[in-house]
Amino acid sequence: MEIAKRKGKLKIMNKRFLISSLSATALSALLLVNIHGSKVQAASDGTNNESAGQEQKGADSEARAQSNVQNAQDEVNKAKVEVNNKEQNLAQVQEANQASIRAYDNQAKKVVDAQKVVTDKQAALTQAQVDAKQATPDKIAQTQRSLDTANVQYSRDHVALTNANTESNSKQTAYDEAKRATQTADTNVNNAKATLNAAKADRANKQAALDTAQANLNNAQESVDPNKIIIDSAFKTAINNAQNYLSEHEMEGTLSSSLQTEVKNAGASLLTRNHYQSSNSDKNEVVDIANISNSQLNNIREFYLNLLNGLRSQLGYAPLKYNRSAMKMSDEVAHIYENDNWNPETRGHDISALRQAYHNVGMNSYEEAMGFLQPGLVPDYNNNVQQDTSAYPLVSSDDPSKVTMDDIKNNLYGIVINMLFNDAASHWGHAMSLTHPGSKFMGLAISKYDNNLAFHMNPVDPSQIEDTSKFNQNDNLSLSDDHSTDLRNAVNAARTALNNAITAVASAQSNYESAVNDQHAKQSAEDQAKTALASAKKAVSDIQSALDVDQTKINNLTTELYNLRNPRSAVNAAQRALATAQSALQSEQNRLTALKSAKDIAQSKINAAQSALDQAKSILNTAQNKLFAAQSTLNNLKHPNVTFGDNGVVVTPNNQNVAFENNDVSNIVNNQNNSQITAVNLNAILHDGSITVYNQGGTVIGQIEGNQSVHLINKLTRADKVFYQLKNSDQWISSSDLDLKSKVTPEPSITPEAPKNIKKTRRSHTRNLEHKFRRIAQVTKKVVLVTQKGNKTKRTLRVGTNWKVFAKKKIRGKLYYRLGTQKQWALASHMRVLKHSKF
């Protein structure tokens, strides 16, 4: 908005808008000067002589304004000192005279109390006179009866109080015992918790000891024979679950489908992880499969048992023993197979052979797992995967022309891992047979058929031996890794210790839970006893109150009876009491009269000091207003409004009467033909930035911070302009600088203060997608100004110049900044907003 001077009047031109703050001197050189002094060519507006005159005039005005500010500041400082002095004087006067005022106030209270005593004594006298007139024989008899009844009631209540005290004492004892029981229960819970924690810690130690013992045993076994079956926790869990299921479902004989899936999934990866490790000595030992020597068979049996025992150790099962009766039984099985010319590959198990051999060692049940060896072939571990048929691939041995001890052990190893991890075709029956936790012995024998070998594996569960005289369970041979016996015993001992620790944890857990339950029960009993005790104490209190009422009634009736029997005596006593009270009242009143003069003098001194302070504050307020006006004038001289119009640059000082065309305040306020003032009661929010404030004469008197709530009390309308007056001030704000919100809600009578120059949270106001945005931005790339609709104008901005930004919005999909009117929008991507540039 541009302000141009015409014939002594101020005309407001709507096509101008504030762009930046500059001095009038800078613009007299016909150049628009930006924030940092960069220059942009602008239209001519005067001569150099005029510029010089304006510069000198501006300098003189600024000097006078600066002097006015200093003088006003001196007056303010002087007024502040005077206010401080008056405040100190008031405090001193109050302290010096407060004793007189307090003495008078205290004496006034005594007079009031004495007057109350007189009133009470007068009422007592009146009652005594009434009672004297009613002192008839019937009245005396009636009062005596009432007194007798009251005494009887007192006796009853006294007995009830005695009983109630006894009950209360009993409840107190019960509560004390319940509380001690709760404390004992709390201690038991703490002890049980400590025991449980200790048991858990011991269990962890025992588990660590078992892990260490197992690792030592595994290492020792690997030093004897590197071949070992490796399993993981998933497979161990699956086997344990499966064996537990078979133990609980003996009649079913097979695993459930879910357990079969669990064992299969757990063994899939283990099938490829376990490979046989060859031995050079075994490779060099040729075996005549038609005549396997006893030493070679013993070597094979030890290899097999050690292989299974390493597995069973990982599963947590006891090791198998090398038992002569078990081996003899398996030899008999193999012998019958050969005598029967039995081909196990085509015909399966020879049931009659198994039944006969097991029967000969005193057993009616039998069991067998078989595997086969074809000379010249060994398992292909690299291509072994689970199959529905449970078959496994074979490859040629190192020398197919002969069979070595290494070939036999290699095949036996492959047969065992295939039974463990690839036994779906047999519903994992072989895996269950080799890992049965109840088996104590395992027989192994070899039969020959069609130039091939069959391995007969026959487990023995001692619980199935019916005739113990036929099976010598103590006829056991030493295995080649018997030097690991101590280590295996250590594992067994560690496992036993762990089981005991697990049992101890379960017991401690049970004890802890029992202690907690007992604690809850004891706490509940304590709570009930506490409630009962409270009830008993209340009963005592209630009866005691009733007893007190009885005693008061007895006292009153006794006095009444005495007065009835001695009516004149009671009246005389009441008269003497009244006279005493009246005399005391007169004494107190005399003392109050004596203190009043000193109190009035003290109060007048305080009032005088308060009046002096109020006057000093009034002078300070006047001086502060004067300073504010002087500072505003100086600020306006230093920072005039610079407008950017269609025809160039115009500078207008802010200290002119710009609110209204006529400077005569009386004409503005009183001329109802030209303007109208209407009382309002509204709330409003000031726009962002600094807001110009006018006085009643239309003169700019300063600025206040925007974005704050204000209370409006008057509305002035002149032509098409509207102004609002702020409550409790002579400050007017243009309607274009605020947003009306609502009517004011009635509140208690409190005098509000004028808006303060404080910053509050910024608020975003949207006007047709245009957002207020007050910042300073620097041109980084040549800018062509456009209209609000995106149409280009003829005006451009040079790179490096700084401009005030008043709003932002998107035009045709791109962000623009408004630098002035709706014809002055600059592309935001060609400008950079400076840090800390909010205005």
C-alpha cells in the first residue's frame, strides 16, 4: 500500500504494497536499495537537489527524535527511583504503625467475645426466672423421674462400653496375631524364593558340568575313532519325544504321523552332514567275506557299538554293553539265515530264526534291524538325500576287486545313518530300534548270501528277559575305548546330578508357590482382622459418645432439679453472673476506646504513604508512555515504509497520520455523518509479524507483535475502512491486520492488560491456498515476476538482491513467493530464504 501526499491530505492508494525497509536518503538517488545495499535500477522520482534536502531534513528530525527519547528515558528512570522510594517508605510506615492497628483489632475481638458472654448470661437469667415460676411439685417429680431414667440409661451404656472394650481388645489381639502370621509368611516367601534361585543356579551348574563331561567323552572317543554320528538339539528332541510316545503307547507300535514328520524334518540336514572317515590301517586290511576271522568280527562289533554309544551319549541314554550272550544270540540268527539259504534282500526278516535265537537266550520277544553290503560298493554320502523308499546311493570302492575292513565299516556306518535319518519307508522303526533307551545290549552278526553280506542288529532290553538263567547280563567284554569308561562314568554321574538338580528345582518351585499361596491367605486374614478391629473400635467410640450424652443429660437434669427445689437461689446466681459479664464487657470497651485514637493516626499515615506511591506510579506510567511514543517516532524516522508500485519507488515516513484522511481527532470521533463508532465485545487474532498501532487521532504510535489474542471493545467505520479499539488502552488496529474469532465469554470482573510484545506460537492462515510467510529471501537466479494467475509481468529481479516475502502458494504446480501485490509473485526455486530472517 503506497501513501502519497496531496494538498495537505494523506491519500491511501490501494495498488502499493510494502516491500522492504530502507532510508529515504538511499532512494533519493533513483535506486531501489535492497537489504544489504545491492542496487536495482528503478524509475526516476526527483532530482539530486531534492534528495539532498530530504537527507538533511531527515537527519535533523532523527536527531531531535533521539534527544526526545533520551529525555523521556531520563524521566522514566527518575520516576522509577521515586516509585522505589515510595514503596520502601510505605513498607516502613506499615511496619512502624502495624502494631497499633493490630492492638486495636485484637481488642475489638475481645469486645465481641465479652458481648457474647453477656448475651449468654442474660439468656441464662431469663431461663432461671422462667424455671422459678415452673417450680411446682409435679414439675419436680417429673424432673426426678427423668433423672432416674437417665441414670439407668447411663448404667446400661456403661456396661455396654465395658463389653465393647473387651471385644475391641480381643480383636486387637487377633489382628496382632494375624499381622505376625503375615510377617512370617512374608519371610517364608523370601526364603522359598532364595531356595528356588539357589536350586536354579545349581541346576545351571550341573548342566554346565554335564556339558563339560560330555565334551570330554566325545573328544576321547574321537581320539580312538574319528567316526562319529553328529546330531543337533532338534533331532535329540524329536527322538526323545518319539521314544516317550512309544513308551506311553506300547500297543500301537508305531509313531503318530506328526512325530514321524518331526523326526524326518530334524534328520534331513544331518543325513548330509555325517560322512564316514576312512582309516589307512583298515584300508590295508583285506577281509575274506567267506571266512571273516573272530578278531575281524570283534573289530567290526566294537566299531558298531562305539558308533551307537557316541550317539546314545548325545541323546542322554546309557551306553550299550558288549555282551557275550547278545553276540551269541546274533550269531545264531545269522547261522540260521545261512542254513535256511535265506536271501534277506528279497525275503526280508527270517522270523523263525529270530524267534528261535531269542528264545534260546530266555526271551519271547525279538527285534532286528538289517543292512547289506555288496562287494566293491560303498555309500555315496555326497548325494545322499531323504527318499520315500529310504534307499541310499552307492559308488565304487577304491578297489572293487577286494573287500577291506574299511569297506565294511564304511558300509556299516552308511547303514546306521540311513536308518537314523532316512527311515520314512519303515515309519522310522529302525531309528527307534537303534536308539531305544531301554536297550542295554546289542548283538551284531554277519551272514552271507549270494556273495553279499547282511548285518544283523539285535537289541536286547533286560526287562524282556524272562529266563535270566539263559542270558548272562554280567558276561560283558571290554570295548577298545574302555579307557573312556571313567569319562563315561563322569557323564553318567553328571547326568544323575543334573536330574537331581532338576528335581530340586521342581520341589523348590512347588514350595515357593505354596509359600506365596500361604502369604496371600495370611494377608487376607490380616485384612479381615483389621476390618473387624476397626469395627470394634468404632463400636467403642459410638458407645462412649452415647455415655457422654448420658452424663451431660444427668448433669443438666441434676442442675434443673436443684434449681426447681431452690428457685430463688438459681435466679440470684444468674443475676450475679450477668453483672460480672456486663462489668467485664465495659472494661473491654473502655480499652478499645483508648486504642482507637492511636489506630486512626497509624492508618492515616499508611494511607498517606499509599497515596504517595500511587501518585509516583502514575507519573512513571505517564513517563513510560511518553518514552514509548518517542521511541516509535525515532524508529519510524530510521525505518520508513518503502513501497514498490507500478511506476517506481516511493518513500513515506511512518509518523504521518495515515489511519484517516482528516487529522482532527474530534472530527473523526464526533462527526457522525462521516464516521461511526459502535461498541463491540469481540475476540480476535492478530496477523503474523509486527502490527501497526494507531491512536484515536489516526497517528502511528508504534507496533506490537502479531499472532496473539486481543479483546476488542469499539469499532470505527469510515468510508470503506474499519478499525477496532483494544480493551483497556487507547490503541486502534486496522481490521486488515486481524481475524475476528468470537464474542467474548463473560468472565469475573478482572481488569485485563493491553497486549504485550511477546511471541506466541505461529499460526498458519490460509486465504485461497495462499499462506502467510514473512521472511527475507535472496535472488539466486534471475526472476521474472508473475501475477497470481501465473501470467508474466515486465518486471524482473536481479541476482543477489534481497526482498521481503509476505506469502507463499503454488501457481500452476510450482511454489511462488509474494513480494508485494498480487502482480508480484517470484518463483521460489530461484530464491533462497535467509536464516533467522523472520520479520
